[in-house]
Amino acid sequence: MNIGHYTFAEFRRLAEKFHGFAAPGILLGGRMVTAAMAALPEGTLFEALVETRSCLPDAVQLLTPCSVGNGRLHLVNHGKMALSLFDKYSGRGVRCFVDPSRLGPWPEIRAWFMKEKSKEQQDGALLEQEIEKAGNSFITLVGMIVDNSFLGKKSSGPVALCPCCGESYPRGHGDKCLLCQGETPFVMLPR
Ligand SMILES: [Zn+2]
């Protein structure tokens, strides 16, 4: 069973190249993205909403035209191995998740998913074999409709020059940029 247009081995190599290594979360994620895409009507222009920052966003970026940079990949961090693909205009789509009740035949996937084993106890090769064999049997799909706030074109509005730092910023942020308002997790060193 392919992952997108790739064989399992091809996708594994892609994941290695893009993500640094073929993490189980990307391989499972590849299965999830494939299942969700197959459930959408042919030709749907879709966006993605991913509920974890780990691994799954990279599977979406490898297999769909949705990326963080083009604004079609949305991250809502529930810490859950779940993803939705939805029609960009109607907001209707499908949500799929790793379903614990379907993991019975796949003990190594279950152990990884539920963090039942330490990294040292995990059998990485067996885990990959299970993911390869499992196809999409561990996934449950349900219909969903995304919140209106995810639909339509979003503009960041007019631009202004910050009176403190001289850089440009979205005027809607206030009379100075967010960095100069102190809302940033870093400090700038003197030039
Ligand atoms: Zn500034």
C-alpha cells in the first residue's frame, strides 16, 4: 500500500532527507495523509489542520501542496496525532486520527504511540515493519467542518515603520512593532 504516490521505501527515504531521519511519526503520518486525501472528493482544493507539532506537519508538507509557508498548513497544538484536510472554500473535510482501539494487531505501534516503552526498549525495525504492514488499518476517519476563521483570504493589513527600531511592521499591531513592545522570546545584541 503506497504512501501518496510513493512506495513505503521511497517515502521512507524522502522522510529521512526532509526530517533528518525516518521518524515513526512521519511514517504513520504518511499513512494518515494518504487516507485523508483519499476520503476527499477528487480535485478538492484543500488545506490541512494538524494537531501536533511533532512529525505530522512534515508528512503533510511532503505529500500535499500544503505548507506552513504558503498558509495552507495550520497548526493547532492539541498534542494529538490527528489531522484534518478540508475544502478551502466550504470548510468541509475529514479528520483522521490514530485510533487506540485499532492498535491491537500492532503491538509495537501501540507501544510507541502510548509511550509504553523507553527509546532503548523499542524495536525500531519491528515498528517500521508494522507501519508498513498496517496500511491505514489503525486510522479512524470522521467528517468535520472547520471554523469560519480558517476560511477566506487573510491580509495582515497596512504596513508602518516602527518609530523605535525603524523596521517595517503590520500597523494593526499598535504604535510600535511587537518586538519593541517586548512581545518576543529573544533580545537583540548591540550592533
Ligand atoms: Zn520596532
